[in-house]
Amino acid sequence: MRGPSSSHCAAAVRIGRIVRDLMDGEIQDVLIEFDPNGSLATTHESQGSDMGLFAGLLGWDATDERMAESPEWIQEAGIPIEIKITPLESDHPNAYKMTVSNAKGVHSLTAVSTGGGIIEVIEIDGVKVSIVGDYYETLIYLKFDGNQLLKHLLKTISADEIHLLSGDTAQFIEIKSQSFLSQETITLLHAQFKIQSIKQITPVLPVMSHKEINVPFITCAEMLAYNRDQQLNLWELAIHYERKRGAITHDQVMQKMANIITIMENAIDAGLAGTEYADRILGYQSGNFHTQMKSHNLIDGGVLNQIILYTTALMESKSAMGLIVAAPTAGACGGLPGACIGAAKAMGLSQDEIVKAMLAGGIIGVFIAAHATFAAEIGGCQAECGSGSGMAAAALATLAGGSTQQ
């Protein structure tokens, strides 16, 4: 991702992309509302919610190099944006309400950012939903009682979930699946039933869910019990989890993590090479630290100096709108990779060892995400840097050859 905050910027991109799909890619007017008592009322511009939403509405990804320029691009696209601060029904501090129109009609959506770029759409057109972007979502808007169509779909299509949902002003069937309905199926549905419209929402998360998902554990206690007779390393347990969660192989898990680490290492290199960005508090510092470290002008901190160097370089890349990994968030993106990659380099360890250590850190993040939060707006700053530190501790213990129990 790019941007100052994953809760604000990356999450907003995903919300914007879902809104764009809801409007079939055609957007004429946009109203964005933030609650005066929430976090976004005073930070939506400075923390990147605006640029993220605009990027998503334009169909961009969170990695797009034009991210900081999205306000200009949305203006050039001729899409008027109105932002209001007004009380919302949601009590979540990171709530977004959007009302969007085009020549075909008007749709509204309420979503929340739950930390680390993760989102949940909780309402569409007054209908309560739960969409987190991990399925191909099809919404079939109806002009009549949908029970007949629901029975037909349950018999004739393959899907993970099918629900008939209703609100005061709208009714639709929601289909969660591994792919969209075929055009042939859509044509037949229009011919057989009185359908108002069909909306197709593409997944925004990198790993999809599936109805057969059955993870082996979701707490530390469950993991230790699962491992009692197996004596697996923490990184191996992480692979067991990810294989079940994403329905992927051992090698695919390893490769995905290797790809993530490449992004982290590139961000470190970019930071060390020097970064510039007008709207940031601190300038380029890692280069001088690196020079002084190589010249032995610093107090010998051993591996700590290498960790400080890499953490600083990565944070400088982030603050210059460089490409980074929210690990676990953008605000805390430097600690885990800085510690893991920095320590591994100082210890002379291989890339494979870094992958294993990062997997170990990642499974700790899974437990935090499942039972606590990465959102500083809910848990304070320790929800971000504290979580990252705990994940880094697991990674460092793995690099040092520590056991799962340790």
C-alpha cells in the first residue's frame, strides 16, 4: 500500500472500489459523511482517507503510484465530491457513509475500517450486510418477494452463501461465491424473474474465504494444544493455519511471504537511498545514520543499530508515499520488518530464515486481529506499535532458534 495510514488510506481505497462496483463503474455525484465524534472528522484529509476514497472511486489499487494525486484526478474526471460532518448511526470511530449517484440511480453505503486496512461494509441502501471483500459478491435487487428466486438459486447455482436481505427501502439477494454468475445465468434470471438490477462486487482482499474453511486454531491456547503431539516450530504452525485459511499449498504460503518480504526490502532500500516529501514532519535521516554506522562513529549497539537503521529507512519510505506493507499497520510498518530483516542481516541468516521468521510473527498478528484490534482509534497507539512489537518478538525468537513454547 501507499499512504500515511492503513486504517485511513488503504481501507478507504477498498471502500471506494466497492462503491465503484456498486455503481457499475459510473459515478456522477458523491456525498461522503463522517461522524463528528469519530476519528475521521478531523483526520480524513491529513491521514489519507480522502485520497484513498478518491483512488478507489477511480478504480485504482492501494499500491498505485498516483495515490497522492487522486484529489486532482477525481476533479479532472468531473466527479463532484461533497464531504459533510454529520452524526451517523454507526458507533465505530472509523465509519464512512457514502451516497453516490449516476444516471441509473442512487445508492448508499456505510462501512467501517477495523484496522490494518481491513474493512467491513455494514449497510447498503438501508439493508444490513456484512461484506469484508473476501468473496465475489453478487447483489440481485428485486421488485417483488424474493423467496421464489432464493429457492431457485439454492437449487441451481454453486455458491458459498446465499441470503435474502431486506430493509425499509430495498430488498436484494446476496450471493457470496468464488466467481461471478455467468452471463448466461444472468440472462436466464432476468428472463424468469422480475429483477430490478444486478450488482457485482469484486473482492478487495488478497486472500479469499470459502465455505469449507476450517482453521486448525484461532487462539494461542488452541495452537499449543494442536501442537502438543506434533512439536512443530511456530513458522510451521503458521503454514498449517494459512494452508487451511486460504486453501493453498505449503509452497504457495512460502512464496506469498517471500513476495511480501521483497516489498519490505525494496522499501528499506528506497529509504536508505533518500526520500523526499513536502508534507511530512521529519526529513531524510537514515542515510546519515547509515554513514555514521559504517564509519564506526556510533556507540556499538550491535544488532540494534541494524534494526534501528532498517526501521527508520522503512518509515521514511512510508512517509514519502513509497510502497510498503502494513505490518500490521502503515503507522507501525517499520518495527516488524526492521527487526526481522535487520537482525537476520546482522546474524548472516538466509532469505529462507527470514521467511520463516516473518511467518512466525504473522501468526501472532492473526491472534491479535481475531480477538483484539490493530486500530489505534479503538485501542490506542499500542494497538499498532504494541502489536507490531509482539509480532517482531516472535520473529526474533524464531531467528534465534527459539522453540514454539518460548
